[in-house]
Amino acid sequence: MPLAAPTGGFCFKQNNRERQPGKIGPEVIYKVEAETTWHQWKNLLGSFVHGGKALGISDRNVDNMAYRLGEFFADHFDPGNREQRLLKELWEQGDEDEKKVLSRLITRMVGSGETH
């Protein structure tokens, strides 16, 4: 069951897991559509990274937020495209330190503004 919101967003489909009390629910996440492309997803994440830096959030805190988002998405969403499937599989294989490295690399990739 895809999540919905007024504007474009992440490309994940909601898992069938029950929501835990006190946890952020999927309804606070931006629109989740299967047709969102890899480049749109990267651009959206990049806008969050640039927005955080514009607000004065340190690189370390941006990286920590990226790690926590990675944990949230891995626990609550299924990937909507093959690139996100690869990221999820890498995330699931990594230990905590490796997941932090992966989240930093993704943050650097989307924060560079380059699309390939």
C-alpha cells in the first residue's frame, strides 16, 4: 500500500508491519510512489541535505539523521526501484558501523548535486 502526500518524494512501498506506539508513522513521510525515479529520489534527498546545511546543521548531524532515516526506511518500507533495492540489501548486510558509512556516502552523493 503506497503512502501519499501532496508532492513528490521517496520511492518506497509500506511494509505490512504494525506501527509501534510513540514511533514516527509513515503518514509523516512524503509521497511514496512506485513511479518516482532514482534521480527524483536523489534530488529530493539532496534538497534535504542542502536544507539542513542552510539551517546550520553540521555535517555530523546530517549524517546522523541520514543513518536514522536509513533505519526507519529499512524497517518500514520496501524499495520501489532496483537502485533502492540494492541499497536496502546492502543496509541489511551491514553492521552498525557499515550502515553509518553507507548513509554518509549516500548523503555525500545526494549533497553533491550531481546526477548520473
